[in-house]
Amino acid sequence: MADKVKNNIKGIVQELIKGYEDFPVSSPKIRCKAPSKSVVKEITGSVLDLIFPGYSGGYFPNKETLPYYVGDIILNIEKKLNDQIYFALSQQNCGMSCEHGCCRDDGEFQRRAEEMCLSFFKLLPKLREYASYDVQAALEGDPAAIDKDQIISCYPGVFAITVYRIAHEFLKLDVPYIPRIICEFAHNKTGIEIHPGAQIGKHFFIDHGTGVVIGETTVIGDNVKIYQGVTLGALSTRGGQGLKGKKRHPTIEDCVTIYSGASVLGGDTVIGKGVTIGGNAFITESVYKKEKTS
């Protein structure tokens, strides 16, 4: 019986190996070590602890211990983050400078990874500032909110927005792969999908949140509020890779509210300042607020 099982396994292995050649899905770049999703998730959680001290619930620092708390977290993630950026750069460039993953030893990638890591740490005060505006927006926008602690601990919209802001800064630093891994972490947890390439202003609030989709080239101004099921998407994706780099998603100006289930589509579509979009609306043309006439 044991020999029969071994023979069956051997046949399955051979079929899989043949399938890898006949139907190649993964890139030859896989020869280079890829970023670890679990480690990137761990780093993201630590960054959230820097943005919201005590977020993880394990320990809340007081005024005296806060500098040690912050310093300890940064030191703990610095090596991990350096390594993950290094692997991302290595994987992105594998095939250009090597055939068998030897570019993992390239000192240039290590130097760039260290620079990117330090640049990200310098952005933490800005991230915290934007996060504070988003938490305030949730407090002001939801009568059911008890206080900011509840919002930080419980609100999926605030979680997804904060994680997006982390990923967005990595994307601006030209870190490959990792920004999308970070955003998918929030997507899997909350059902809210925000592409790291979207540009989102201050004081942004997603109420409830499930099913929200915000596309790569979306531009959102300040003081915008959207509800569950809203899609800020492309009008058509039939162009595939031919549309890469083009503005495909809408622009939402300041002080806009978009109610649940609405779809706002297209790169030329603008929702003007102060406009309210009703639930389940399907918008493919620009909408502006009418000026009051005396």
C-alpha cells in the first residue's frame, strides 16, 4: 500500500512539473526571493502601533515610556522592512541582472532598500497627522461613535484608510510589490479595496465600508464621506494593459458625500465640490453643484 501511494505521488509530481512548463503562470523572477506576505503584514501592524500607540492592545505607553516604546518598535521593524524591500527590488529586477537569483547579493539593491526604509520612517509624522484627521472625520460623521478610542479599535473604514495611507507612501517611494500586499491585507480584513495609487485628501471617512472599491487613478479631495458598496472605478477595462498609466477613475472634489451602492466611473468624470450622490446611482458623467439663484 505504501509503495502504491509513493508511485501515485511520483506521477502527480511529474504531471505538475510538466504543467509548470506547458502552462507557465509564475514568472522566472520567482527564482529571486519574494517579499513575505506574513512579514509585511507584521510590519504593517507595527506601523499601525506607531500611528496609534497601544493599537494592538498589548501595552499602552505613558508619557515617560512613549519614547522607548516608539524607538523599540522602529528598531524591531527596521531590519525586517529593509529585507522585504530588498527582496522586492531583487524580484522586480531579476532577469535583468541575473539568471538564478544571484542579484539577491547585489549591494545596489541593499543600498536602495536602506534609503527607502529610512525615507519611510521620516514620513511617519505625516502619516500620523493624516490618520488623526481621518479619525476626527469618523467622530464628526457618525453619531453612533462613542469616542476616538472606539473608532481606532473598531471602525473598518478607518483601518482600511490608514493602511492605504501606509501603502501609498511606499508606492511614492517606488517600492515594488509591497504597497499592493499591504492594501490587500486591509481588503481581506474589511472588504474595502483601496488601490495604493489612489490620491486621497485629508478628513476622509468611509462609513460601514463593506464592498467599497477605490481604483488606482482615483483622486479624492478633502472632507469626503462615502458609504458601503460605493465604487469609484473605471468605465471600461476592455483596453487591458493598453490603459496602463492613463486616468481611468473619477475625481471627487472637496466636501462630497456618496451614499451606499453608488458607482462613479470613468477618468473624465468629476464630482464637483459639495455634491451629494444618492444611493445606487450610476454616474458616468461629471456632476457639479448648481449655484443658488437669488
